[in-house]
Amino acid sequence: MSLPAFLATALMVSATAFAEEANPSPKPPESKPAEFTVTPGTKVPLSLLNSVSTKHSAEGDRIYLETVFPILVNGRIVIPPGSYVAGTVTQVKKPGRVKGRGELYVRFDSLTLPNGVTRDFRARMSAMDGRATEEFDKTEGKVKSEGNKAGDARTVGEAAAAGASVGVLAGSAGGHYGMGAGIGAAAGATAGLIGVLVSRGPDAVLAKGSSLEMVLDRPLLYNESELNFGQMQPVHVDGGGPQPSQKSSGGLPGRRFPI
């Protein structure tokens, strides 16, 4: 190769290298980690870990629950069973002596996944244990105690019957069975009515182990790195929780928590 041709080739190679340095190839964009959003309106089934009632609870008391069914987004478990929910008793209304039922209001404040990832929010109850005798008002999110009209009538009736028996015994001594029974029944009924008036109605109770449901009012956003739960064991519930009206504080037999 002649010297002019060699110089021309070298000059061309140098120009090409300079052009590549001046205009480097663009790097491929870094891929963002996948994101999963639990949308508002999602209903999350829960199990109650501590009991609350209009008798023993006060405004500001904490309520603790855990999830019992997985919540999925795009086929991925985002909220696994065994995630913990903390809430607050926001209002307590004790049952009245003559009328008025006990009322409880609760609010859900935070959700903690088994790996410790926590989200704060504000959510409300959307359903409660169908076996409970308490009444749930979905529009206001409150739990109301059962009415006690039948119990009040039974109290008055039992007192009247007891009074009549005593009246019969007293009347028999004077030879006036019917009069004694009538007077005794009236006195017993009056005593029973007084007992009803001075006693309160049934309390509203959410017992440990009760099944509740909360509905989210805002989205919960998680990325891929926050959803590593490792090896988890399923939660087993044998028979569910007790009815709130039974005021049982027993645990859930056969229950295993995720690890």
C-alpha cells in the first residue's frame, strides 16, 4: 500500500472512532420494578384477635385483626393471609336502661404484611360475622347490640309468677286463695318492671375470633421488592370464631400463623 493510501485509510479510521465517541449508542432504558395496586373498594376478610364491647371498651382503644384470605392483583398475592391490621374504637355508646341499644364504631388504620412492610390508611367495616346476634349498619359502619324486649317481658313474667306463688301461700292462710294469687302477681310484676327499668340492655360485643370485613377507601401501592414473603404456611381455621353474643374469649383451635 502506498503512503498516500495508508494515510487516507488511517484518517478514515480515526474519523470513524471520533464520531463513535462523540455520539455513543444510547443505553437501553432501565426497567422499573413491577407495581401492584390494591384498588379502593377491595374487601378484605379479617379475624379479630382481641375482644371489644360497649361494656369494657372506650374511645381510642386499639383493635387488632389479621387477614384470613389472600388478596391478589394480576395473579400475584399482594396481601397474604396472616397480614396484620390495626384499628381504633372511635365511638362507644352504652345501652340505655329503658330504651336505646349499645353501639360500637371502629376504624381500620394500618396494614402490615408478614415481611414487615406497612401501609397506613383509613378503612371501615363493611360486614361482620353472620352468626352474630348484633346488628351491623352498613351505611354508618356501626355495630348495634340486639334488642331485649323479649328478655324484659320474660323478667316481668317470671317475677309475676313468683309473686303469685307467694300470694297463694299467704292467701291460703286466710282462706283467700284467689285474692292472694292476684295480689302476689301484681306485686311480682311491679318488682320485675322495676328491675327492668334499673338494668341496662345487652352490650354490643365483637368477640375474639369473630369474622369481619373491611373495605379499602384508597389504593394500596406495592412494588415487586416489597412482596417477597418467603416460605409461608397456610392459615387453617376450624369452625370459625365464636358468636359475639356468647362473649367467648377462647382462641381458634387448629390455627397456625404464617411464618
